[in-house]
Amino acid sequence: MRHTPTLIRHYVHGDLHEDRPNTYYCARCDSFVEPEHFADPSHVKVRAEKFNASLDAWQRFAKKHASRYFRPLKAKNMIEADAAEDARAAKAAQSPFYRWLLRRTHRDDPIDDLAGDVNRDKSFPVSLKELRSLKTHLLLQNATPEALVALDEAWGEFKAKGKARSGLSSSQRFKIFKRDKYRCQICGASSDDNKRLEIDHKTPVAKGGTNEPKNLWVLCFDCNRGKSDRDL
């Protein structure tokens, strides 16, 4: 007679113990605890993150070990509803720019890299709506010049509703930034100085200037406005 193995119950964060009333599994502590344990502020702060991570880990684990482990489809969980509400509130608090940026992946340019870094940065101020404040955060995180310029570029593209500024593609713009070492070619300022850098035409388009690299250079906002449309 063939032996049927006994399935092992798998628990995710907040699951009620099958045989111990009023006892729940805490994935953060890897132990079964009483409900009051989850009221600790340090647990409340990360309950959505911890529940979703625990559930996701189980779903991936179950694909490989369904013959040995199980979790009831309607498992009683004291965290799930609160975690879902926390997730909804967190999403509602996100600024339009933050949501826009996280959708800018698979571009193969510095904005793509910035989006990935921001997504991994748990301290990123997702609700902020001012470029200066966002740049200050990156500066405090010791961001590279490329990341600071990418933030400026992403902000400009966001404000322009996805349209390339100055008729230049993102790849063209970043090539000029890299060539000019992410510095204003008049005063030498960089994004590290909390300056906004721009791509400028030496000979304005209105006067026959082209988008050839030799006619493009990096200027800071102040120098570009001071230059106006004069040929340099």
C-alpha cells in the first residue's frame, strides 16, 4: 500500500495557528505570538510590507513544494485587511511624479536607472511634489551626477507630458551631458551645487542652428537665461 505523506501547514505573517486559539504567526520574529504583539508601533509600520513579502514568498515556495506544504485558501489572518488598507493609503500618498517615474523602466537610459534606484530606496519621499526637495534627498544619499541630471531630465519630461525637450531624444541629451561632464560650460556649476542643468544650442534654432553635437552644450539654468538667444 502506497504511503501518502502528511502535508505540512505553512504560515504567512499574521496567520492564525491551526491548533492554538488566539495565537498568530509573526514572520518578523519567526514565532507564534498573541494579537497584542502586532500592536507594537514597529510592527504596525511594516505590516503591509511584511505581510505582502511573506505571502509572495509562500506563493513562490508553493509552486515547487505543493506536494509537501499547504496553506488554506481562506486562512484566517489578522493582518491581511489592515495591510491592504495600508497599501491603498500608501499608494494614494504617492505624488503624480513618483508614479510616473516608476513606470519609466526598460528605457535603457539614465532615467530608467533612476527609476530603479528610487523603487529600491525605502526612504525616498514619495509624496513630495517639488523638484528641489527631491534633489536634496538625492544629494543626501550621495547620488552621482548622472542621477541628479536624470532627475532634472525626468522632471522636465514629466512636465512636458512625455515629449522630448528641444526636439532632442533622451539618448542625445544624455550623450551631451556625459561629454560635458555634467557641468555648465560657462560657470562650471554642476547638479551637486543644486543647479539645474540644461542642453542649449550655441547657435539658436531660430537662427539656423542644428541639433548636431558640435552646436550643443550644457549650461545651468542661470547661465542659459543670461545668454538668452545670443550666439556664443
